[in-house]
Amino acid sequence: MSAPATSPAQAPANSRSRVLVASLIGTTIEFYDFYIYATAAVLVFPSLFFPNSDPTTALLSSFAVFGAAMVARPIGAVVFGHLGDRLGRKGTLVASLLTMGIATFLIGVLPTYEQAGWIATALLVLMRLAQGFALGGEWSGAALVATENAPKNKRALYGTFPQLGAPLGFIIGNGLFLIIGALLPSSAGADPSQPSEAFLSWGWRIPFLFSAVMVVIGLWVRMRLVEAPVFSKTREAGLVRKLPLATVFRSHWKQLILGTFFMLATYVLFYLMTTFSLSYGRTATDAAVPGLGYSYTTFVLMMIFGVLFFAAFTLISGPLADKYGRRATLIWVTAAILVFGLVWVPLIGMGTLGVVLWLVLGFTLMGMTFGPMGALLPELFPTSVRYTGSGISYNVSSILGAAVAPFIAVALWEAADGSPWLVGVYLSAMALLTLVSLLIGKETKDIALDEGETPAGSDAPAGRDGESPAATVAP
């Protein structure tokens, strides 16, 4: 008897290099876009879009717009998650990347407050919301491309590649700002720690416009993807849900809550080490709320040095999570984040060497906690709702951890008369919540990604957590 023909779902879908590059390049572009906004939110947006406020209020207003994107991210997770679980990962990833690219490019051509008044500020908020909406669908899709195409014993390693986009995006985005700042002429007698007149006038727009080139490259890579066998089998078995969101809230609400708190310490640390630290490091020591007083160039170079450890330990965390488990690895890392928050001030008080050590330790812990999330969150949910479930957990956590983190940090910094010790306590408190959620949760490294799924209307046992099979949706 001749062997049965191999179905498309059984055939190798994507080569390893295609999977890793596609999951990496998209998140690199997305995080590049997000980081250049975060840098501009500190450097230029307070004066260009909130010029009538005092410096502290302008900075807080700029951070509030930065945080507004986090509110849009869960909406993006629901919309793109629905499309990704219904229609497939590939087309959804292309749409999210295109949305982010258009919004970022348009920020680069916006009028300033001086040119258009409140309309300019409103347009900035709108574009920022579009960025958040796009990123809400990007991360979970990229993580699924990596993990659904990975060998079972290497899912955490593969899952670190979309996570690696965060440090790479930071280095590219801030590196470009540094190059532009160095090439543009400085105003005579100007404060070297402040952007030049040319940078404030038009130089800040270049990184936003340059994103269009990166998006074209990313779209070309992602268009070459095909659906992973795991999703193809789910679709062929008639397991695609009509309303993935309803299924997630009905049958997987515990995983949603746990996944959200798994990410909480990661998000708080992430945005304290990037957005808040840039503001704190550059603020003059004799300001109303004193900071460290470094020039922009000096402090960003120190941050980039720290981010190299972020990238390295993101990759290191994958094999550790594959060997020892996602939960066990993250428990130890989260405990270390808790301690890091408590020794924050003594490190900074040691001078430049202490500040560099603070950045290196913070970004090292960032890599160790961020890396395993690329596998852990998708593993919490079955294939039919994985895009929606992992995306909602990841992005709701962005509201609790990231949307308010820079804003709260500045307020605590001001309340403590320039000392960041309350900011460190805040980080430790969020780490404690994550630690409790990890202790409550279960290990996921040995599950099968298509485990517990049954065709609609069949007599087979219901899916995990007693999920009832949903109505079949035609491919």
C-alpha cells in the first residue's frame, strides 16, 4: 500500500532561520518605534507639544501620552487576537506591523503646538494610541510564530527571539538619536545636556521617518511565512472559535489573571530602566527635583552598555527555562528584582561606577525575566485561543505595570525630594505581586501546544479546564 500523501499541516512549514528572523525583525521594528517615542517624550515632546506648562508638568504630560498607548494595547490584543485565532497568524502579523509603521511615520510629520495648537497635541495622542493598538497585536503573534514552530524542548529558546527585539530596538533607536544629535550643529553657548536648536526644529523627526525603511524590510520577511502546523491542524479539525474572546473569558480566566501578574514586575522594571531612568539620569543636580546631572549623550551611552546585558541575558534565559522550567527560573529572577529595588539607592550613591552597575544589574534582570515570557504566556492557552489569551495577558499587564510606571516614578521621585528610594520600593512591591502569582501558578514547559483540543460537536473529552467545544468555523 502506498504511503498517504503528506498534508500541508504535516509538512515542514517554515525553516528555523525563517522563523527566528521573522519573529525577531518584527518586534525589533515595533520596539524601535516605541523607544524612539519614549526618547522623544523625554527630550523634545515636553517643549514641542506642552510648552505652556512648567517643566515637571510638561514631562508628566508627555509621560501621560506615552502611557496612553498602553491603554490601547489590550484593545489591539483583542482585535488582532480575534483575527489571529480566526484567520491565521501571518496576515495578522503583517497588519499589526503596517499599522505601527504608518503611525510612527506620521508622528515624524506632525505639526508642533506652536504651529497648530491643541490640534497638534491631539494628533500626537491619536498616533500614540495607534502605536499601542498595533503593539497589542504584535507581540503575541511574534511569540506564536516562534513557539508554534519550535521543537518542544526548545520552545523557550525560540521564544527569546521575539523578546530580543526589545534590546535591539532600544540600541538602534537611541543609537540613531545619538548620531543625529552629534551631526547637528549646537547653538553657541547652549547647555550641552539639552537638544540643539536644529534637533528641536527638525532633527527629532528623522528616526520616525526612518521607520518606514525598516517596516518595508519587516513586511518582506513576514510575507514569506506560512502558517505553523499547530494552527493548521486546529483549523482543519474545525476547532477555530467564532468568538475567541468569549472562550478565553469563559474557560481560561484563571490563566488570563495569572499571565497578567506574571508580567507585572517585568513591565515595571522595563519602563523604569528605560523611560524613567533617562529622565532621572539627565536632570540637573540643582533642579527643583534633582537627578544625576549627566549629559544626554553620556547617559544614553551608559544605558546602551547596560542594554547589551539585556540582550545577552534574554538569550541566556531561554536554555535555562527549557532546562529548569519557566516557573522555577522566573521565581528566582523575580526574587532578585525584589531585592534590586531595595538596593537601588545605595548603588546610585556610589558615583558613576555605581550608576553603571545599577544599569547593568537592572538590564540583566530585565533580560532574565523578559526572555521566558515568550514561551510561558503562549503555553497557558490552547491553540484556538492562544493569540487572544496571551495577547490580553501581556497587554493588560502593560496597563498595570507600564502605563503608570513612569508617571508614578516621577511623582515618587518628586515626593522624596529627588531621591529615587520610593521608586525602588515601588518596583519591589510589584515584584512581590509577581512572585506570589508564580508561586500559585504551574509549570508549562512539558505541555503540548495542541493539547486538550477537540473538534466541535465530537464525543471526545472537552478541552483543558472543561472547555466545551465551540461551533466549527470554516477555514
